[in-house]
Amino acid sequence: MKLHWSPRSPFVRKVVIAARETGLFDRIECVRTRVAMTAPNRDLLPDNPLGKIPTLVLDDGSVIYDSRVICGYLDTQHGGARLLPEDAGARLRVLCREALADGFLDALLLWRNERDRPAEARSQPHLDAFRLKKGVILDRLERETPTFAALPFDLAHIATGCALSYLDFRFADENWRDGHPALAAWHEGFEARASVLATPIVDG
């Protein structure tokens, strides 16, 4: 399998952590693929017309995207503990929490793009909206952490941890841990997990 990959993409990191957790990482060739909103990667477009990473090319040439679909596929390719529960109720809970974390990441990426525009081109209403959503999401995660932390490790944990780590990576001055002690403690444990330590998010 070939994974279009970048060391600074939180969605790619989510897939790689899942691959390590399922014991499949050694079967994946990571191919450095640079993407940007304003500069589509023409080499990637034949595999993924959306021009986004992660994109996984299987050995038979078929292609899977996005991170949620790739992680779901990987979870069908191993014999260990599932990252997506088979029980319908538990599965729905994991998928909803994963969707929240992925949506958080989407907002953070858009926030960063807006923040990094020239000052005269920035939209303050957009910046204010992103900060408001960030606070509401963190408050929700804080309230749910005692229950969430007690559950077996799954895709929702991976997605949530990756979102918080990206918040640290791109928005260190936001001090998200203030007022969210339970979530901060959980994330410290997430960052110490072997699959996470082996998959740092870095600029490059």
C-alpha cells in the first residue's frame, strides 16, 4: 500500500497512528506529498481528484480517501482489537466523536489559513467565529472526558488526540489547557502512547 503523506498533516497523522495501532504500518509505503489550497499537487490528482492527503493507494491500484475512510478500511485488515466497535451503539458513539474531532481539525486548518493571510485581507468575523467554536468544542470535550477516558482506545481517541496536538502545534498561544484539566490530563497520556510517540507532527 502507498500512502500520500506529510509530516505536518494532522489527518495523515491520524491514519499513521491507526496503522501502527493495528500492526499494519510496515505494509505501508509513505510517499512525501506536498499539498496546498492555492497550489494543487498535479501528481496527486490522478489518485485523488480532491487533491488532498491522506490518500491511500492499495496494492490492486484502487484508491481510498479521506482519513475516516482509510482508518475504517485499515480496521478491517487486522485480527486485533477493533478501533471501530462492532456493536452498533458503540460504533455510532465512536463515529460521532470522530466526526467532532475531524470537524475541529477542519476548523483549525481554516483558522490558520485565515490567520496567516496578510493583515489587510483577514476577516475578523471569521477569526472570531473560529475562536468561539474552539472554546465550545473544548468545553464539550472537557465535560465528556471522564466517560471518554474510561473507554477502550479507538478511532475517536486517535482523532481527538490529533486535533489537540495540532492545536498545540499551530496555536500554542491559545493555552487551551486552561480551564480544561481533565482533557489536558487525558491528552498527556495520549501523547505518551507508543504509536503516537512514533508519529510526531513536525514542520517540513
